[in-house]
Amino acid sequence: MRMVKLLEILNIVINSVKNISVSSVMDILAVSYIFYKAYMLIRETRAEQLLKGIIFIILLIPVSSFFNLTMLNWILTKTLTIGVLSFIIIFQPEIRRALEHLGRTAFNDKHILEDDETMEKVVSEIVNSTENLSKSKTGALIIIEQLTGLGDIINTGTQLDAIVSSALLENIFVVNTPLHDGATIIRNNRIVSAGCFLPLTSNNDINKKLGTRHRAAIGISENSDALIIAVSEETGTISLAVNGVLTRNYNKERLKDILIRIIKKRQHTKLTFREQVKEWKKRVKGSK
């Protein structure tokens, strides 16, 4: 008897598999990938906890209906009626990050500095200045722009358009000079602006010992793919903020190594939209 039931179940499974088309499989994979990427964007953020709360409300609706909890069911149902608007308001930072991520990976025509020799020279100048600023315990905030444009931040400071050099970077952050209290932004091999104002992070879970400079570094890294170097004026500690995460206690060699590795990785893995079209054309020609 059990064997017969088992065979029946197997037949149902086999028939179900046979009825699945290629388009259905692709549809399932696409939706799964979207959900996975969406979760990775909100993982370990406040949005993750909010999402759990929304899921809990959704699960409560059938439960309240089953136990005839009329008032609770009405409140939950009306809450979901305006859920789309609430979702947009609550998850605005995460939606913005997702759209910026999509734009960077698929349709962005900006280029990271692609000449390895020039890139390493620029990074060396930045790292040398950072080390000297750290030794003298001079506070500093240096932003290396990547694919996300920082034009709105650049306009809040004094535009320079100067070649990146260790001496100039150190001079910018000398205490009591006009440009020292703010961020300096580097685009490719140029210092484009100094004394810029940055948005502070709204994350309340970060270390309370971190000051305004480090909160600003985390804040801009949450809203862009920029690399942000912060030097503490109290301890001289060198920190690096990337994608909303701040890591600390870098020395010259370690900082240079991590900056070069991140930039090179982005050079080799992220093609612009035009480059994708060129690659596609090459493949089409090669297949003829």
C-alpha cells in the first residue's frame, strides 16, 4: 500500500516536472536572482528589520481571519492597502542604492582610471599624504570617486582641478586653513574640489566613539561606490569606508594594496554600456 502511494507521488512529481517549460525555469531563476540581490542590498541594515516586520504583518492577516479577529484583520488589511506607498517611503535609501547599483553596472558611461601606471601613481600620492597626515595627527577626509558621479557634493566645496600630489593634499588639510574642514574629492588623476560637505550616516548602530568625520565617510559610502579615506585628528588612525562599511587601523602598505585591488577589480569586472555593445558586436561578427 505504501509502495503504491509512493509511486503515485513520484508520478505526480514527474508529470509536474514534464509540464515545466524552459521559459518557466528562466522566470523562476530571474525572480530568485532579483530577490537574492534585493536581500543582499538590505542585509545587515535597518531595512532588514523593517522587512521582517512587514512579513509578520502579512502572516497575521490569515491568522486574524481564521480566529475571527475582525478589528485586527481590518486594521492589517487597511495597512496593506497603502503598503506600496509606505514601502517606498520606508525603503527610500535602499531603493536609491539599488537603482544606483543598476545604473553603475549596466548603463554608466563614466570610466574609472584605466591606465594602471597612472592609477598606481595617484594611489601612491594619496597613500603618502595619508601616512604623513596620520603621523602629524592631522584630520583628513579624502574621497576617490568611482562610477557614481559626485557632482552635487563637488559643488558644495571649492573647485581646484589640480594634479594629485602628496604635498598638495597635505597642505589642504593643514589646520586653520580655509579648506581643511571638509572633504577633498579626487576624480581620476585630478583633485577636483576641497572643503566639501558630506551627508552623515543615519545608522545608529555604528561605534559611538566615531566622530563627525567618520560618520560623514560612512554616509557618502552608503550612497555611492566611492572609496573614502579618513584620518583621525585625535589618534592619527587611518580608516577606509567602502559600501557603508568602515574598517580601521591601516598602515601605508595595507592601504595602498587594498585601494589598488578594489580599483583594479572594478576596472576588469564592470564594463560600460558602450563597451558591452562593442563586445556584443564582436561576438556577432565572430559567429558569422
